[in-house]
Amino acid sequence: MSATAETRKFEAEVAQVLHLVTHSLYSHKEIFLRELVSNASDACDKLRFEAIAHPEWLADDPELRIEIAVDRDARTLSVRDNGIGMSRDEIVANLGTIASSGTRRYLESLGERKGEANLIGQFGVGFYSSFVVADRVSVVSRRAGEAGGVRWESDGKGEYTLADVDAPARGTTVTLHLKPDEDEFLQDWTLRSLIARYSEHIAFPIRMQKAKEGDAGGEWDTVNSASALWTRPKSELSDEDYQGFYKTLSHDYSDALAWTHNRVEGNQNFTSLLYIPSKAPFDFGNARDERKGLKLYIRRVFIMDASEQLLPAYLRFVRGVVDSDDLPLNVSREILQQNRQVERIRGACTKRVLDLLDKLARDDADKYATFWGAFGHVFKEGIAEDATNRERIAKLLRFASTKSDGATPTVSLDDYIGRMPVGQDVIWYITADSYAAAKGSPQLEALKAKGIEVLLMSDRIDEWMAGYLTEYAGKKLRHVGKGEIELDAEAGERHKAAEEAASDLVARLKELLGERVGDVKVSKRLTDSPSCLVLDEYDMALHLKRVLKQAGHDVPGGAPVLEINPAHALVKRFEAETDPARAEDLALLLLEQAQVAEGAQLDDPAAFVQRLNRVLLGTPAA
Ligand code: ADP
């Protein structure tokens, strides 16, 4: 061994990934090829980008390419690129540790999802997937601009070796020594069909040697289309082309739901190809700050993933490519942040996505429902985030309602307005913890009795969104559980009479409930239930207050108002009760059942149960 040779241990997490990969990826073992080709393509992209500053790195061998070669006697398969390459330090950092944030997140998420380890196939674990089909992998690499190369080798069990080697040219060669029963990956047609399936739209030529009987190999030919698909005219592209490119781009197994491909020419020229996936990637959380999937190219050169600069956060589910003719190649992330041209591209991309969603909503309700199910909760953020497009975004919202079937959100604000009876000028909605709590809320009773539709909102984000969506198409939106409800003149008269008749009753309740309530009032909302809680028009909904409190925040606002229904038998019973202890039991139960109906946790559930039992059994109060 030379002085430069050494053996090192993998970082503990790598060993864990390798173990998982080799044991759970078996049903998708062929994805290793997609991963290696994708790494090779990234390496070519990086070189082309770095060659802007160092043209000599590219000049000696300017045709960037990926080569796949097999050696049937040695039973090896290798993937070679003439891209950026890796130095010794880079190889240690990239292949000896968990370099990919995706893989790291995958590992973390396995905490709760151990049983779904086969999901790893959909996830892409990059280079390490080689060990599913190989019992030994060697990587020889030479960094562009450096003289010597480095060889990394491992059996994927816990250690790897490193040695300095002579590498004839820049780039990386990954060689897999196939396991005994993996001969299929030595077959020419297997490899060609895998490339067609997964890597057809890689923008660099992927070349293979023509199979020749009894010979080490014949001529090389290119096995993919190797063009930047987005630069081709729409008329030449089929749906299969678009779907194939989507899969190469996103590593998604499923088809995209829809896409929009546009070329803008004028004082600024750029091309955009934007996709809406059909389902959320499995690690698509609410991480607004870590966004990926929209690639910025400048005159065909990949610059960086610039999702954050090119689209607002509420469209972070979009995948695709933007290729600008005008931006300077040496653009940095900081410059992108405040560049007027980029701002215009961002505005145009946002408009394209909204146009696409409009079209989907109009022409294909099923697809739109799929979109809404996967990304609706993210899209809603746009109401707050994008004031310019608020009306357009609002048009695309979907809700459950008292007039739709089940919890699936299918009702648009336009549907709602179209069904509004003459004389109604407000769009009513309610927010709650769950669909059931919203649908069953006593606050809806009077509106329901009058046949007025109410939108039922139960996404966490809804209350926040509604704060920004105060009006649509000239109609105010109002929460049924907040503020005064104005009914027609006749009902107003009746209410006034009821209030007068119940004034003693209300005064007694106030006295008994004290600080627990902000006030006690005769309700205009209730028809069937004895009581409910309501808020001021500008108060935060109770379920949201709970969330904030649990998270340790100070929550503004006092106690909610208790509204009662004097016509209800339980309220009548309270009114007639002469025993002070029993009257107190009944008063508290009126409050507590309003809290339960609203989804709250009672302060003292045991006391509530005892109280309830005393009233049910008619036993004397404590
Ligand atoms: P990912 O591609 O998701 O980052 P991988 O495990 O596949 O994860 O690769 C880890 C890193 O190793 C890559 O991010 C890249 O920096 C480096 N790498 C892998 N293959 C190559 C290659 N062919 N040329 C240059 N660098 C590579």
C-alpha cells in the first residue's frame, strides 16, 4: 500500500442507511441506475457552471457525456461521467457521510414509519442504492482542475478504503461489482430499457457500447434524447415526452397531474415548464423554508435550484424548469433575491400556475379534486401571502359545506354565491378543530333552520386564512360564531321580546357563572341546543387560542360570551329551579356543554361528570 492509502469507517448513519437500503429496496433495485445517472448528470451541470469562471476546466474535453459500460467477464457495470469530479476531501464528505439532506430526512422520518421502509424506493437514496445489486463498489474520480485522482472502494459493510491514483481525465467512474444473481444488469437491452424509462430526458448524452458477440465492445451510441426538452417546440412534444421529463426531473414514480410550457419573448426572454404533481412527495412537510424543485437555467446552463426566488411559498409544490436568456451567468442567490428581471419571471410563473389551476378546475373536476386533496392546505397560504392574486386564489378555494356531501371540500365560493337566496348578502363560514365539530356546531342552528348554507372549515390554516379573506366578489365573509347576527325584521322583533322575557334568567346565570364567561345573552343562533359560546367579531377562534396556548403563547382576549336558548327545556328547568345548589349545577352544565360542543377540554372533567350524574339521577347537589 502506498502512503496515501487508508481505511476508514463510515459515519454511523451511513451504516444504518446501507443496511436499510440493501434490505428494503430490493423490489425497486433497478433505481440504482437512475440514481447514478442522475448524479453523473448533476456533475456535468456543475462543471458547465464552474467553467463559466474556469473555461480551461472544460476546454480539453468539451463534450459533456455519460457512459455506461459492462464487462461481462469481470461482471462489472460502470457509469462514467466527464463532469466536475471529486477531490479526496469531497469524496470523503460525499460518500463517507450522509451528504444528501433528503436521505437524512428519510432516516429521521423512519422513526415513525418503520413499517414503510419500502418507501425508500420512492425516495431515492442516491449513490448508496448501488449496494443493493453490488457487493463491492469502486469510485475513481478526478476533480476538474486537479492533476491526480482518488479511488474510493467499499463492500458497503462499514468501512471504505481510499487511495491516490492516476486518473487519465477529469470526472467520475462508478464501478459496480455485481452480486452473483444480478446478471440482468449486464444485459444490453435491460440497461437500454431502464435508461428509456428513467433517464430518457437527462440533458446530456448517455452513451453505451453496441453489444458485439465475443468482443469487448463495439461502437458507442447515444441511448437517450439528450436534449433540453423545454427548448423544443410544444408541437413536437407528446404527453409521454412531458411525463417522461417530469419523472426525470422530480424522481416521482407517478405521472404529473398537469403542466404548462411557455416561451416568453419581448424585452425579456425566457422559457418555463411547470408541473403540478399528482401527489405530495412523502417528505413534503410544511417546511416552507426548505424548498426544492424549480430549476433555474440560464441559456441552457443549470445554475441552481431557485424555487424560492422563482415562485412564492404557497406554490412550493410546483416542479419544473425556468430557462432565462437574459440573466447574467454569474448570478448569485443574493442577486436573484432582488433582481427586477427575476421578479418579473416570478410574477409570470405565478400567473401561469394560477392559469393552469383555473383550467383544471374548469375542465377536469376529478383532477382538480386530486390537486386540492394533495396541496389545497398549502395553496391556501396564498390568500395571506399574495395580495395581488387574492381574488384569483379565492376563486380556486374549495370547502366542505352544510350543503355538500361529507368532509371532502368540493364547494367553491362561486358555487356558494350561486346558491345564495335573494336577500342574503354575506358568505357564512365556521372554523373548528374537525369537520365533525364544525358540522355539528350549535352555532349553525338558526342558519340551518333558515336554509342558509355555511362553509365548514377545519384545516388548521383556515382560521388564519379567513383573517385575510374578508370579502369575495363584493360579498363579506362572516364567521357564524363571531359577533352579532342580524336576522330579518320580524325575527328581530321576536328576539327583542325573548330578551325582555328572559332578563331575570340571564341576570341569574351571569351571577352564577361570574368570571367564567364574558357575558350571557339570549341567542339568535340557536334553535335546537340550549347554549353555545360566541366571540367578538375580531376575536381569534377558540380552537386556535387553544393551539397557541399549548405552544406556550400569551393569548389575547377575554372569556367568550355564553348564548342561551330560552325556549329549550333545560334552560326552562334552570329558570324554574328554586334550590340554589341545583341551579348552580344546571348553570354550569349549560356552560360546560357549550364548551364540549365547541371541542374544548373542560377545566375539571371529573366535576362535570359528577354534576351531570346528579342532574340525571336527581340526587341532591353537593
Ligand atoms: P444526492 O445525489 O442526493 O446528493 P448521493 O448519495 O447520490 O446523494 O451523492 C452524494 C454526493 O456525492 C452528491 O451530492 C455529489 O456531491 C457527490 N457525487 C455523487 N456522484 C457524483 C459524481 N458522479 N460526480 C461528482 N460528484 C458526485
